[in-house]
Amino acid sequence: MDAIKVLGKTLVASPERRQEADADLTVVRQVQAGDVAAFDRLITKYRERVFGIVYNLTSNREDAADLTQDTFIKAFQSIQRFGGQSSFFTWLYRIAVNSTLSHLRKTRLRSFFSLERIDADEPVSREIIGALTDKTGADRDTYVRELQEKLNDALQKLSIKHRTVVTLFEIDGLSHQEIAEVMNCSVGTVRSRLHYAKQLLQAELQPYMRR
Amino acid sequence: MNQEKRPITLEDILRLKRAERPPAAFWDQFDRDLRARQLTALLEKRPWWRSAAVSQAWSLWSRYHLPLGATAIFALTFVAMREYRPTPEAVAPHSRASRVAIAAPHANSSAAGLPALESSSAISDEQPTEIAGEAMVAEAVSAPAAATLAPGELSHLLTGDARVTPSDVTPSARHIAANLAAAEAAGPLVARRLLTPATGFEMRVLPARATTTEPLASMSSPAAMRNSRLLSAMAFATEAPARSNENVARRLSDEQLYDSGAHRFGAKANSLTFKM
């Protein structure tokens, strides 16, 4: 029965995801068997992605670090309950998103930014920044910093659910199906939230866009 | 030049967020902190309700929470409706006072029970002194007894339950009654002197108390009310036209009275009539 469920889930996922899920499941079985050190491999593999999702939801580096650690500790404590119905990374994402949403609800009135620097040497960001401005040197850094703050500000104006969908889809690259699993809602709901969130973001970031 | 013409979309701007990465030193600190917290979590004893077995059982039950809750509410409602019976107080809460008055004659027949408070009016000089003595005992006992009554007993007293038996009378009341009877037997003259003022006092005071009437008796019957209403309407009907005729005659001037087209004029002792 479990095998059918796993097959049903993996059919909608890409082959790379499926291979990844299988590899994760093997490590999880080792941890469940008592090999606690095997969990470190999962931490090393997913810490940046989990940090990324939490950071993009909170826009605060310190909160993101704490919540990422919480996520791994919760996952470690509950790993005996992981039955393999979904992939490990979906399960881990769900823990991270739920922890973050709970944290955001608690600290809704006292949120503030604590941003990481944009790595301007990365090819993709370099290309985008180059297309956005002709400025160089310190002026460019100032412009990028301003854009970064404006972008985070626009994201924080979204509701928590809309922000989560945009972050998971546009920044973390999850599919609609995966987001639906993580957020425990339908694919239609994910699409609808994504569309609405993008409309709002477009209205906020219009001055920085060029057609 | 080509880069300037490249359109910038929302997706491009959002992709910049991927480039927001912490430095490598951050991960060293992160690993150290996580290790420390992991060890703390390992040493920390988890409560039994958060153990894997309980959590699994709870998650299995979670799919039945809604139907079970609905069934419980339905069952509770059904039992509550089945067991519900309106109490007499709920049906007629205002009837308690009248019941006191109604129950008093029944209490008279009971041998000096506590509810005989209202029955003292029925005692006359001609009644045997035993009954009078017992009634006095009941009177004497009633005040302290009422002060020490439990709520249930008080309601029992107020409702004037006729099922009060002699065993309900307190031992002290019985003792006083016995003493009085003995005193009367030993010296009738002394006893009469002792009792006569009390009896006289009772006879002077109790008629005032006995004016308590039954609420239903004070109500007039519907037929009497209807009769009085009709009679009052008739009385108004006979007086009102005369008064209005006088008013009309007072308001009319002499010219109006005679020059207008009044072709028929009638005057009676108490009325004026015009026909135009």
C-alpha cells in the first residue's frame, strides 16, 4: 500500500526528483535504524535550501538561522514517524514552512529586515543587474541595495500564504504539485495564489521593470 | 547595448533573491549551534504524549475526529431532550404564594405541624385547650425552626405540604407541648391564667393576619367585569349627547340660530335638536 502511494507521488515528480527522493529515503532508513550520524548528510544537503525558504519568508537572517535549526531538530525528533508517503525534502519543507508561518504569526507586528548581501558575481544576478542599470562601482551597489530593500518590502506586503507560494515557486523552483503538498492545499489554490501575488508584486515593482 | 534592450520581468527581479546568500563563515557557526541544540534535544526527555506511538495513534484517530464529534453532540442533544421534563415551578412559578394560602387549611388539620403557621386564626376559645396549646407550641417553635431550616425544608414549609407528619415536629416542640399539658393538668387555674392572655392576644392579632385572602378570590368573574363595562358605557351614552347639544347651542349665535335654513328645531328638557 505504501509502495502504491510512493509511486503515485513520484509519478508526478521529475526523474531527478525521484532519484533524489530514493537516495534520501535510504539515508532516512539508516537514521531510523539508529545511525544518527547519517542525519548529518541530510543536514548538509538541505541546510541551504531550507535556510533559503525561511530567509525569503522572513527577510531576517537571524530568524532564518534559528528557524532552520529548529526545522532540522524537529525533523530529527520525528524521523521515526516518517513513513515515506512523500519525499523527504517535501516533508522537511513542510516542517520548515509550518515553523516559519507559526513564527510569522507570532511576530507579525515586530518584523524587521536583516538582509544578506546579493552575490553580484553570480552569473545570473550579474546579468540581471547589468540589464537593470548602467551604473558601476559604488553607485551600482547602492542601486542594488535599494532594489533589494524594495523587493523585500513588496514581499512582506503580501499575506503569509501568498508570500510562501511565490517564494517556493519563483525562488526555490518547486512545482505547483510540490507546493500543494508542502502547503497542504490544492494545485488550483496554488495557481490562484501565485497569480494574485504576482499581480501585487508587479504593481509594487513597476518602476524597476522594463518591457 | 543588447543588455539595455533586454526586458526585465518580475521573474528576473525575484531571481535576484536566489543570490542573497550568507557567507561561508555563517555555515560554520550554524553547524556549531545546530550540533549543540541537537545534543540538548537528545538529552531532553520528551513527554509521553509526544512519543512516536502516541503521535501515530493520534494521527490515525485524526481522520475520525469530525464524525466522532458530530455523533457525540447528536447523542448529547438526544439524551438531553429525552431526559428533559418541565418542573412544576417552571410551569407556574408565580403559584407558590397562592399555594401557601391554599395549603393553610390542610395544615390546620395536621396536628400542630410546622406548616400550621397560618392555622392559628382558626383556633378559638371554644376549641380544646390541647389544640390551642399545640398551636402555640408550633408558633413558638416556628421562628427558630425556620431560622435553622435547610433550603429544601424551607420550600417544604412554604409550599405547605400536607404530608407533614408529627414526626416532623422537633423534639423540643414535643417536650414543650408535654410540659404545657402537664402544667394544665396540675393546675388548671394557673394554666388558664397563663394561656388566657396569650389566647386573647392571638384573637386580637390574628384576625388582622387572617385578612390574607386568596388571590383568585379577589378577582372578579368575567361576567361581572362584562356587566360593569356595559353599565359604564350606557351611563356615558345617556350623558354625552346632552352635553354635546348644550355645547352646540352655546356656540351658535342668535342670528345663526334663526336665519339659517333650520327648518326643524326641537328642544327638550335636556337636549336641543336641529334638522337642516
